[in-house]
Amino acid sequence: MILIEKLNQKLQSNLKPIDHESLNKTFIGYSNLYHESVFVKQFAKEQGCYTEEIVTKQMNDRMITTFSIDNKYILVLKDVEPRDISSIIDQNLAFKMGQVLGKFHMQIKPFPKIKIVRNQFDDYLSEIDTFQDSFYRNQLKKVAKKFMTHKNEIQKDLKNNSHFVLHGDVGIRNYKYIGGKLTLIDFEKARLGPVYQDFIKLFYQDFSLNPDLIDSFLKGYSTKNLNYQLLSLTKQYLIFTTAIGIFNYTEKIEDLAFKKVGERMLASIED
């Protein structure tokens, strides 16, 4: 019996898969067990399911249940029919997006077993060594050597500024309108860290480094949280580690546009 059949049997539902590129599978449908429309998300790792459950409970009342099937971890939420935001972002929307993320950072509190990245330098060097693409592997290792000479300074700055729960995957696709209100979704990558790390993919990918959008976003963010400053060197290091994560992802799932975002990050550091 395939996964969706087992889910339909357990939830007494008529689930249909949502078609999107992701390492996780998602479904939507009506559950006769819970007498309402549900959104179902399947995780490969227990930590991701646990993290999304805990953060969701702090954010709203959508949580229904979690369970496991065939070594897959399942999260069931109330379906709230989220609506996409416009792919064309103006300064007003960027300001509101900043406010939403600032509120998230202030609202969500650290919880037991939250992911905390430790020994970042050694872990990232090991991750680079696993890449099949030798071109990116060699480029990344070359840039890594530059940061290694400032290792203690960067680690101290990160330690002093890693007190907030990050969303972990901030971008247009994870901002939605729910009941007419702008909000964030998808919390499985939440972890403890410096808030600037949550800005990077948004600025490079969705804002294309547009200075007006970045300025508007930061003004909106500052209305909720003023504590986001880091040393310039530390910011560069976080951009570097974000690029590593993108190349790691695009080795598993082909996404040329996303890979170009990683290339843009790497180029900006080298410049």
C-alpha cells in the first residue's frame, strides 16, 4: 500500500498530492476523522516534523496531530487555504515582510531539542568535501580558507548574537496571505542563530539585491526587532554558508535558478 493510501485510511480522507519541488511530500483534502479540511506534510526526518510542530503551536492553532508511517513522519494541520503573495514585490510589501519576520523572531521562543549549529567551520568544510561537482567544491574550499584566518573573531560574534529562533527558509514562497493577513509558513528548518541569516536568501533570491527593497524590508523589520547587527565579516561568512546549503540542495534536486543564487552569493564574497 502506498503512502497516500495509508494516510487516507488513517485519516478517513480523500487526500490529493500538492505538486511542488521539495524533499518532502504534501497533501490536501477532507478528513472525516477530524471533520475538516486538512493539510498533511510528510517528513523524512523526525527533527523536521518535531520542529514544525513546536513552532506551529507557538504561532497559531492549526496543529491537529503527528504520527509516523513506514519510517516517515507525518504532520497534520488544519487547512487554511493560504494564498500566494505577488511575485512582484514593491517597497510597501517588502516593509510588511520585514515586519512579519521581525514579529516571528520576537514571538517564537527556544524549545527543547531545537537545532543549534555548532562547530560551524569544521562541519561546513566536511559538507563541501561531499559535493560531486568539483568546480563548486574547489571554489568553496578556496573561499573557506579566507574565513579560517578569522575563525575566532567570527565564532565569537556568532555566539554573542545567536539568541533568536530563525525561520530557516525565508522567501516569497513561504510568505502567504491567510485570512487576508500576511504570515509565514513552513517551520521545519527553524533553529537558533543570528537573525541576519534569515535575510540572506530573501535578499539575494527574491529581492535580487535591490537596495530599495532591502532598505524597506529592514525598516519594517526594525519596527519589531532592532537587534540584528553583525560584523561585516560575520555577515559575509553567513552568506558563504548559505551558498554551501544551496549547492548541497541543488546536488539532490536539479534547480538551475536556485544554483545561480548560490553562484551570486559566492561571487559577492569573492569580490
